[in-house]
Amino acid sequence: MRFGFHISIAGGFSNVVKRAHVRGCETIQFFSRNPRGWRYDPLHKKEVEDFRSSIQSSSLFPLFLHLPYLPNIASKKSRFYERSIDSIVTDLERADQLGTQFLIIHIGHRLGSSEAEGIEAVSQGINQAFEVVKNPVILLLENTAGQGTEIGYHFEQLRTIIDGVQERERMGICLDTAHSFEAGYDLSKREGIERTLESFDQTIGLKRLHLLHLNDSKTPLGSRKDRHWHIGEGFIGQEGFRYLINHPSIRNLPGIMETPRKDTVEDIKNMEVIRGLVK
């Protein structure tokens, strides 16, 4: 398994590779713009060329772009629904410009809509985005913890969303370990991991799984509360991660950590812990 972190683009894309190397990354995830706002500046040709050159000179792969936090395509009742689709369009285009193979999106909250309406809204929103952008970037749905009115916390929901997308070959999954655990999939024990992976394979298919978000959970199994924690220090624990990252069906996947950080030191510690669990 190739390990990495979400890397900040503060100060520009020129800092990404350096930050990744300090943390010992083999793969990375990043935003292409401010993750907490709608506004964005166009990517400048020179900046893109320099970034792609720095990546090619490194050993970092694959690359994952992450959609900002504000978009929500799980409710047509939201006044930001169309704007959220436009946001996906923008980042699909930017992913291709930056040479990233995947774009990860948070599925969103259904708000006052029913679960079925929310799932339909997500599929239709993706269809609209795909109609505008025709490129090889794979869109990854990130499973949720099921907090509040979030959808996408059960594998069946993810499968139904994908079934509603016309260009299903452009769809994949990013499986977050903390979210899975908080949604009720027990990844702390061998038996639970086997059941979870079997359920995923039967429901969605492991061929659609392109990335693991390796995060421990600060809240108990089935809490439906999204709280990431340091590897081995939460309710999943070291033994859960040891069995998970060495499992033959997924050990060749990339794994990106989104563990809490105040400085680089926390990332370095989490990297040491996860690598120490590899058999």
C-alpha cells in the first residue's frame, strides 16, 4: 500500500511536493482552490506546468484532487444545488489540467428531502456534470458517517447512486475507515473487516474501490458522528489497521491519511505508525 496525506496548497502549488516529501508521502490528495469558499481564480499555465513538472520529478502517484467542502448535490431543495454541480464541473476540469487521475467528492446532506430523493439528486447532479466535462478523470464518492442528514453511509446507497449515473465507467469509491466505522461497519476486528469487505464487494464491487482514507475514529462504532483521530489511538485501533492494510484484496491500493494536525510532527508520527503495521 502506498501511503500519503492530504497536502495543503497554501502559498501555491509549488509547495506541494516539498510538503509531501517531508511527510514521507508516496501518494497525495489536495484541493485545487480554497476549500471553504465558492470563489476561485483560474489556474495559470505557468503554475500548472511547474506543478506537473515537480510531480513528474517526484515518485508521487497516484494523485487525488478533493472537491471543496461547500458543494452539496444531495438535495434539490438547496439553493446551492446548481452551483454545486458547477463546482464539480470546475474541479473535473482542474483535475485534468493538474494531471490528477481522480476527483473525490463528499456526497452531501439530503436536508428536507427523502433518502430516495437525495440519492436521485446526487445521480442527476453527476450526470449533469459529466455531460459538460468529457475527460478521463474518475469521480470518487466518499462514503459518509451518516451524520445528520448525510447520505452515502451504507454501501447500498452508494450502489444506488452509481446505478443512476449514465457513464458509470467514470465512477469509483473512496472508502474512509473512520466514516465506515462510525456508520456501523466494524473495522476494529478481523471478522468485521472480512464482513465489511465482502459486503462492499457484493454490493458495489472491489473493482470500483480506488482509495482508502486511513483515519482512526474518535467516536464508537455506529456513532454516526464524524470525528477523525490518530492511527491506532481511536476505536479502530492498531490491530484493526494492521489487518486492514495487509488484507490481500486491498493492500495494493493507495491509503491517504486525514488525521488531525497542528504541525508536521503529527503527520510524521502517523506515517511511522501506519508503516510500522505493514507485514
